[in-house]
Amino acid sequence: MNRVFQVIWSHATGAWIVVSESAARRRGARAHDGRSAIAQHRLTLALLAALGPWTAAHAQSVFWDGNDTTANADGGNGSWSEGGINWDSAATAGANTAWNGTVPLDAVFGGSAGTVIIAGAGVTAHNVTFNVANYTLNGGPLTWAGPIPPFRSRREVPASRRSLPALRAW
């Protein structure tokens, strides 16, 4: 058997490939004039623009609004539960937002510090950020769905205070 090979351009893979010398060449192929490449680039850009909102999900930040007495995320005491509406979409003038642990949400605690009681069934968060000191989280389990470390604070939280059920930010 003859072991002679040739290198040809594969339009299917867009790369040079090695084939047997007896491989058939593409017949009747039209010459590349660059117009088809431009059309392919336009199609790719159109698809990317159309599918943009459905690309990889990034966590959305929601802001703690303990008792929800104003349009601002004032912080304070309250209960954190799945479906609870004591969250706002912005720190100031945000819309009420329900906690949904099935999507990546970043919990941001600001405003007035308080005690947050996590529901017995627990909640899932992507990240937790403390923008002010003296928040306390107690109660049910807090499950991480994001990167490690999941806590961010304006000041370093000592290792002795980083565990639940009694986490206190300062």
C-alpha cells in the first residue's frame, strides 16, 4: 500500500488537513471572492445581537430593604426568605424585588444595619456584600451559588466571625 498523503484546505473545518493521495477534490466549487466571508460575518453579528440577552448569566445585585417602608433600600431588621419581597432593584429609588435563589442574585446589605433572620428552609445567594458595619445574619442555612469567598465587606471580617449561623459584619 502506498503511504503518500497530501495537505488540502477543508472548507468544512476551516483548516488544513492531511488526506490520502487518492482523496477526491471538491468539484464545481466556486472561487472565494470575499463576499461570502462578509455575509458570514454579518450573519454572525446578527445572531450575536439577537441572542445577546440569553448569553451566560451574571449575578444581579439586589439591595436589602428590611421592612420596606420607603422606595430606598434602607436596610434594617427583617426576614430573608425565598420569594420574600424585602429587596429592591437599586439602593435608591429601586423597585421591590422578590428573592429568587434559582437565579444568580448578589445580596447587598447597606443602609441601617440590623438583624436578618434567614428562613428555616434557607436561601441561596451568589454573593453577599456588606456596605455598612454591624449587620447580623441568623437562622436557617445560607447556600452559596457563586465564587469563593462569597462575602465582601468594606472592612476585613475576622476569621472567627465568618461562619453562620451567627455572622456579624462590621
